[in-house]
Amino acid sequence: MKDMGRNKGDRTKLGSAKTKTDSLRTTVPSSIVRQMKLNAGDQLEWQIESLNPGIIKVSVIRSEKND
């Protein structure tokens, strides 16, 4: 996968996933869909690392959908 560097990148807006939960939902920008070769039904694993106060590094790993 090509290194995306530290570009500002695309912005998305969060919305509620379901009522009465803390979960949020957003759209994966098409540039990331292409870069990661994502397909509907793929699963994403989220890894979070705290670097400094106010800075969090999020890694997203794609896995194929489970049939």
C-alpha cells in the first residue's frame, strides 16, 4: 500500500449510528476506498495509539468479508 504521508486528507462528518448508543458513523472517502481496495462487507480493525495529549494515531486494517 502506498504511504499517504501526513497530508490533511479528506474530511467526513460524524452522525449517529443508532439511537440510544454512543456509536457514531461516517463515510469512508472514495480516495481511501480505492487506496485500501475496500469492498462492501469488508471488516475494518481499528487500532488506537495515544502519542501526545491531543494527538491520537489511528490505524485501520482491512480484512476480507466473512461469508
